[in-house]
Amino acid sequence: MQSDPSMRNNPLPRDIGIWEFIGERYSCCTAKFDMIFSKCQGLENVCFLHGVSLQNGRVCIAMKYYEGSIGDKMARQKGGKLSFFDVLRYSVNLAQGVLDLHRRGFLLLNLKPSNFLLDEHDQAIIGDFGIPLLLHGLTLPSSDLVQRLGTPNYMAPEQWEPGINGPISFETDSWGFGCSIVEMLSGVQPWRGKSPDEIYQLVAIKKEKPNIPRGLPPKVVDILYGCFEYDFRDRPLMMDILCAFKSCKGAIFNESDSDYQMAGKRYTNWSFLKDELQIGDTVRSRKPKNSCKPESMEIPEGNVVGKEADGDSNGFILVRIHGFHNPLRVHCSMVERVTYGFAAGDWVRVRNEDKKRSPVGILHSIERDGRVTVGFIGTDTLWHGHYSELQMAESYCVGQFLRLKASVSSPRFEWPYNRGSGWATGRIAEVLPNGCLVVKFPGRFSFGEASRFLADPSEVEVVSFKTCEGVVKKYQHLEDFHWVVRPLAIALGLFTALKLGLFVGKSFGKSTRKKAGKVSISGQAGKQQQDMQNAPNPGWLPHSVSNILFREGAHPAK
């Protein structure tokens, strides 16, 4: 459907609501709207769109008029919160609507109670889902990302600067959905009273998460914990959320006015459930995230020859390995699928490089037909392509030391410089889902300086004692481990020099005293010899005197 020309001059019917925003590229906006409209017809739990029109320099999206929203209903309730029964019912409606949009390739990015509309049957309807998608990629008068990609209180970590912290994906909506559920249950908006800058620091930098009310059914608690995972790959998909809330029908919520639990403890690892293995798949032992080597290679490579009878994607499978007579029974979480030599989580390099994005990224998924999605620095969303466009790249993991390559003169991100010795060497503290490396410099005293830096994996090289040639280079690398190494080395050197000086001084003093002693003894011996030569012959002295002086020929007195 194209935009309706009649809407440009005729007044809109009373049953149509208007959402307005300033657009610089009307043709681009209408093209996106036409795409949304064509794919969203006939969806339940999704607001009905009428068209798009240009009114007085404003692009207007027309949709069916609804009497109110869940946010309006909450404002009328005591404490601003809904009953657990209503939250469960609305959650099923909303999760189904979001899932239908995800299946058609749409990201909502702005899930919140005020955008959840209510129809005449008190059923929850997804509204305002097209605004962030329409604005994404357009040049706006304001470059504020908060205005483009959602409402700060409900934004996931990767929505803040998605080209660096991203990419945004379907699991990004899981965070906003979780924030909305928590607000409906507690009546308290996440990060209420905080400015966008403060929320950015809390969510994107400090990795803090919304509080979850206590007393919820275990499955709801499990799903909410998953929604607030910092790495979106560990969050549940909307299908998982829908199944969890459907299974809680009839459950009881023990409400408490101010009893919350922090969203920190992990329950289900949702990343293990996103790829259902099939008979015939090639698998290998799963490589831990952000690790360069697998913990164990019990299954270097094998083929799935059997599955559990119930077909549970989180159950056991039978894997036939070359050299083993009988297939091994292993849990699905212990292995990962390998297709055309690639597996999710591999570091890859795109063959046709683009200056706007990094050529090195992390593979997020590979389908059995060869279609892939990859996260790259510089792209706000996942890159879609074919495995033939990729090749394996060097992998990086937390704890490795690295520095910029000598060939890099102007890096993508700011990087510290050691005076007189080139680029500084840092240690990987975190690996973001798009391959962006968060680097800290323990070898530098960071008083008043940035505590962390970012790095493009295509611009760095690994540094280790093996790659350092010579004793001097190895010592310099030792200083990279902590800034206190150099002061300790200096103090140890001074202490050693002092001890050595004292030892040399004592040794020199002893040798001098020994030499002086020898000279004194030899002088006394010479003097005694001279005295003996000058002394009279004992024979001339009386015997008593001779005996007394020389004890020779003495006899005891009678």
C-alpha cells in the first residue's frame, strides 16, 4: 500500500489517532511505512495502521483510535500497579503481538506501558511500534540517540550507541518487555527520577538492572532475570517469554509493598535454547563465551544420530564420533552446531571490507542453508549475509594483552600512548557482542584518566611473553600487568644496591683489618727477634733468673 493522497488535504476521521514527528526525508519515511503496512495486515494484538501523510511539514502516521493504554489504567489504580491476574493476561497478549512482528522482521525498540493500548474488550494491543524503525537511519535535526531508539527508562544497554555497544536485535525488545512487566507489577517506573545521562551510566557503564518484585512464580522470575541479562545473546526470545507467561495461568503472586530482589542471579541459560539440534547436524563441544579455547574437547566433531523422544530442545542427544563404536549420549547444552565450518560465537572476517564498519566481528547465527548474521562495530543492527562472504579470524578473549598494530596510525577509538615506546599495552576486560573490545590498562596509573578504552579487533595484536623478544621487552611486558611493578622494581633495585654496598663495605673493612693485623703481628715478631738478638746470653745469668725469664733448665724447689 502507498500513502493515501486523500489524507493530505482532507481532515482525518475522529476515530483515528495521530502520531507526529518531524521528518527530513518524506519519501524514505513513506517507503518504510509501506513496507511495515504490507507486512502487518491482519495481525491480532497489533494496532491497525491507516496510512501516512505529510501535514504542514510533518510526517503523520494514522492508526486506529483506542480509548486508552495500560499506562492510563495504571494511573487510575491504587499504588499505580495492576493485579497479577491482569499482568499475566496482558503479558500473553503483548508477547504474542511482539512475536508476530518479530517473525516479520520488525524491531519495536520502544516497549512501555503507555504504548500498550487497550481495545473495547480490554485486550492489550501493541501501539507505536513503527516509530523507532521509521526514524532509524534518518538524519534528524537532533542527533540524540535517546530520541531515535527508545525511551531511556526502558532502553537496553545495546540501544545506547548501538554501533559500539550493539548491535540491536530481537532480544533488545526482551529488555523493554521485562521493564514494562516490572512496572506493571510494582507501579514504579525503572530508573524513575533519573536523567538520560544518569540512566546511561547505570545501564550501559555500571551494568545495573531493574529490581524484580519478590513472591512471583518461579517461571516468571526466571524469565525476568533472563530479560535483564547484559549480553542480549543470553536473553530469552519472545517465544520463550510467551510460553512462560502462558504456563503461569492460575499462579499466585504474594505481593509485598517494598520487597524487591536484584536481577543478578542467573537461572536458565537462554542462549543454549536458541538453536534446536536436528538429526544429521554436525556438532562439537561448546566453546565457552569469551574464551579462546574450549574447556574440554570430548567431542571434537560428531554427527547427531538420535534425540530424546519428547523432542525437548534442552534434552539429550546421541552423537556419533569417529573412532567410537557406540554413539555418546550428551546434553544439548554441551555441544554447538557446526555448519559449513562455522558455529555461533566464532570470530569472522568479511571478505569485502567496508570502511564504515570493522571487518572483524562475531558470528551470531548460521542457518542450515548458509545464511548468517554477524555483529560488527559500526553497524547498529546485525549484518545479514552468506557464509561464503566470511572467513575465520583470530579470536580474542578476556585476559589477553594487546596493543595497536604498528601499521595503525589513526585508530577507530582513542588509545593511550607510551612516551618514547609507542602504543601502550592493555588487557581485555570485556568482549561486546559485536566484537568491540573493552580494554583496561593496569600498567598505567589512571589517576584522573579514563579507566577503560575501546578497541577494534582488526586494529590490534596480541602481546605475550612468547612474542616479546629479549629481556628488555619481556620486562616491559611485565610492567603491563600492573602499574606498581615499576615502583617495586625500582625499590627492589635500590634495596639490592644498598645491600650490595653494605656487603662490599663490610668485606673491604674486614680485609683491611686483616691486612693491618698481619702487619702488626709481623712487626711484633720482628721486634721480639731483635730483642732476642740484643739480649745477653742466658748462660751468663744466674740460674734462678734464667729459669724465671726463659723457663729453661728450671727445677722445682726443694
